[in-house]
Amino acid sequence: MQNTKLMLTSLPLVGLLALAGCTIPGVYKIDIQQGNVVTQDMIDQLRPGMTRRQVRFVMGSPLITDTFHPDRWDYLYSIKPGGGQRLQERVSLVFDTNDLLIGLAGDFLPGTTREEEIMGGSGGTVIRKAPTEEAEEPIKPGSLLEEIQREVDEAESEPVPTPEPLDPSPQ
């Protein structure tokens, strides 16, 4: 009789200890990804005047199409590494009344593509930078970053040679 009471009271205690073992540090936790994966290459392919179909081809379907703002598409991506801090990125694309891309805002900014660097052109996309918690620090004189920036500013571009046309006449 005494042994059965001891067993009945110790059984829930053993069960609680077994459940507590599930939260031991070092247990593998999965990464949780949600939303649209957006890369800088995708943003660099966007050009003002692109249609909604062209933008959907480059970026994929938007995560949010707001009923009250039909001319705006929102792309959100978040990842929470197992046991780590959750990170989130956001991009909003704005279209005009003719369904042409006129601007973007968010965590990515359009860069210069390789073709634009060669040809010397620039896109006319309206850029609105998303507010950030910390302001960008100015470049300190004499730092490596200042030296690199000076070398970039002093670099001279060379025109790309154009190949001569092929002679269509037989020889």
C-alpha cells in the first residue's frame, strides 16, 4: 500500500522531468522563412516604365496587394534562424494609372546594372529610402573607406570598342 502511493506520486514527477528535458540547450531548431525572397539582382532588373506583367516576371507575385492602394505591390520576407533574432526585409513597388512602374521604396535600393555601367546610362526610377534606426556615418578622413572612394572617383572610364560589321559579299 505504501509502495503504490509512492509510485503514484512519483509518476507525475518523472513525467514532468521528462518534459523538461525537451528544452535542453543545443537541441536543433529549424529556420523559419516566410514571404517572397527578394535579392539585389531582382531589384537591379527593375526599370521605370515596366508593365505589371514584366515586374511579376522579375519579382514574382506580390505578397500583399492592398485593396485601398491598388497601385502598390508589397513584397515582404522574414527569416528567423533557429534560436536567433528574426530579420525582415520589405520592398514596395508603385505603379501609375497606366500600370507602369514609377517607383519603389524599402530595404533595397536599385543599383547600376552592368549594361548601364558600360553604356553610361542611368535609370530614372524614383527612389524613396526606407527609414532606418541608425544614420549612416560619414567617411572618416584617412580611413581605408575614404581611400577606396577616392580611387573610385579618380578612375577613368574607357569606351567599349564596337566590332566592325561583317562583309556580306562573297569572296
